[in-house]
Amino acid sequence: MAINFGNFFDSVSKKSKLGDFQDLDHLDGVSISTTSANLYNSQRDDLVLFYFRDGAEYASVYTQSKIVSENIKWNLNLKNKKINALLINTRNANSFTGKKGYQGIKEIADELSACLTEKQKKDEEKPLKIKPNRIIFGCTGTIGEKFPTDKIIKNIPELVEKIKYTQNKYIWTKAALGIMTTDLIPKLAMEECKIGSTNVKIYGIAKGSGMIFPNMATTLGFIFTDANISSNVLQKLLKKNIDTTFNAISCDGDTSTNDMVSVFSTAKSKNLKIKNINDPRIKEFDLALHSTMLNLAKRVAADGEGASKFITVSINNAKSFDDARKVAFSIANSPLVKTAIAGEDCNFGRVIMALGKSGVNINLNKLILKFGDIKIIEKGQLSTSYNEIETKEYMKNEKIELYVEIGTGKKSFTAYTMDLTKKYIEINADYRT
């Protein structure tokens, strides 16, 4: 299976290599296929299929935008707790496409269900009929353009024919590449842990680079595990961990119509099934799931459109989690803060501005601001140890950490973002040209 690394190796601003990514290998119960439906008028992969031949329990969270894509509407209408396939297309968001967009999803589901049913007959001793309502969809790309139903349907038979029952690092990377739009690098992460005495795997891929802000972002995140966990518990774990992972990132403050993060459980690890969120055996899995999600979310923020720096904004000693979150995103979404960091300017006044405009009460007598380990504000005024030359040198780093204590309580929140460069404007000014 030839790998199309066009998008990946075209990037001259990123030093990442295939070897930099974790070694995702085989995960029982998951099968992968990718192909080009020529959605970009090129041969890059733009259709990705995840096939669960024995079914998978799943959970999803979706965009909070008041305008949602037709595939999200389809997914929300499904009532099954188990599915057999996830199909993702790039280049077209299938958003603001109305009845024709939704009908397109239905027609693709019909074709894919028929092809997968035939594959079941060929490959399984006890073949299943794969119904259209056992298929969910992810779409990403341009909003408001006619959905390419015919192009996608034409390539479904080939996509099913190319299904690989055994995975390796390159097939997972190929899938991560296939869901990219303006991303420069694929995003993969993995963890291994135990449920009781049983070893389990958690693998994930994501895409996202622009139109990124919580609830969710123009982010697609797909996480796969061989653990045996009910869909109800998966849903609770996903909601529990989303606020401090995918909902803790922002690239430009814009929320997409297509955001979704889903978790799929194939149950192939054969651990005693987890049916209750309070089961003590789930603790290690919960931590590993959070780690996988945070890893993917950080990769999205670090690969923000035109980004040259990855920024962590840590807010501490707030009265409430919500206060800490508001302050964090007031800073993380400030164009003035982000452009100063892009210019490697230690203009801490812009951070002070963003603190003040957040609307959150701040105890100035206890206010602390640090850039990395460099203390700038102490007890609400410029620190006597502040050294601007040292701070200017710090601003040259690719990773910038802003640490704030607002002195009103004990709650904290950390947001992740990127700087705002001229390249961001170029990418989005030329997005459709």
C-alpha cells in the first residue's frame, strides 16, 4: 500500500519526521483503509475508513456551534450503542448544504453498508449485515460548497477492497495524513495501561490547524481502544476529559460547524467489561485516555496555521475553574499577545491587558506573572528581579510558557495555543484560491 506523504514532506517549516511519532502498531478489532476520491483534484488520500468487523461500542462529543454540518446531524440521529464503520472525508465540510448534503450522507451510508456486507460474506464464518445506521461520519473542509456525493460513492468499493485487517505505524500515519486539511503534520498518539490485570491499548489520531477554539474546534479526534468498556462509560469518560484536553486549545478563537471527538472500544482485550464509571479498575485507563487526548490536543495547537511557537497559558489560584478558564482564554485568544510572541517581544503589558479584559476579579496584591521561570509581576507590580534582556532571550524559544496567579482561590486551568504570524493571514487569505 503506497503512502502519500505529499502534505507531510512539503512542509519546510516543520522539522518533524515519521520517526518522531509514536509506534502505533496493531490494535485488535480495528481495520483501516484510505484512498483518493480526487476531492482535491489530486491523488492525495482524502477518504479514510475505520472498519470494526465485529462492531465497536462508541461515544462522541460534537461542536456547540448553532450551525452544524450534515454529517453531525446524521451521527446525532443514530441511536445505536455499537457501530461498524467510521468514514471521514476531507476537502468538503458538508456544512450549510441542506437536504442535499444530508441525502448525500444517506446515499454514501447505503453504498458503504452494501459493500461491507459483501465483505462480511467473503471474510466471516458468520457474516453480519452491516446496516447504514451502524456507520458514522466525519467531514472536514470548506463550508457551503456542494457535497461531492458521487465522487465519494464511486470510490467506496475500492476503499472497502483495500481494507487492511492488520495495522502498523505506516498505516496509522497514512490514516492521519488522509484526514488533514491545512495541517502541516499528522497527529498521532498512544498509551498502554491495564484494566485489572489485562493489558489494553489506546490509539488516537486527530486533525486541526485553523478555526480552533473550544466546543470543540475544527478538530476531528478519533480514539480507539481494545478495552472492553460500555458506551455509557465511554461517554462519561469522554465528557470528563474533554474540558482539559480538546476544549483547552485555541488557535484563532473560531469554533467550527464540524467538530467531533469519538472514542471506539472493540472489547478485544477481553478484560471483564466495565459498566460503571465508579469501577476502581477504570482509574488507570482514565488517566491513559486523558494523556492520549491531551497529547493529540497539544499537537493540534502546536500545528496551528502559520504557527512558529507553541504557547502554554497556566492560570492558578483562581476562585473557580470557570474563572481560571476565562482568564486563560482571554490571554490565549488575544491577537496582541499572540503577535507580540510571534515577534519575540517581551511586551508583558499585553498580557496584563488580557488579564484585565477577562471580566474576572483579580487580587492585584497577590498577582504574579512569569514568562517561563522569569518572574515579571510580583504582588501586583514589576518584580525587582525582572531582567528584560533575559526575558528577550527567553522569547526566542519555540515553546513559551505564561504562568499567572490571580490570588482569589485555589482553582487552576491551562490553555494551549500558538502565536499569530503573517503566515496565518496568508494561509486564510488564500484558503480557496
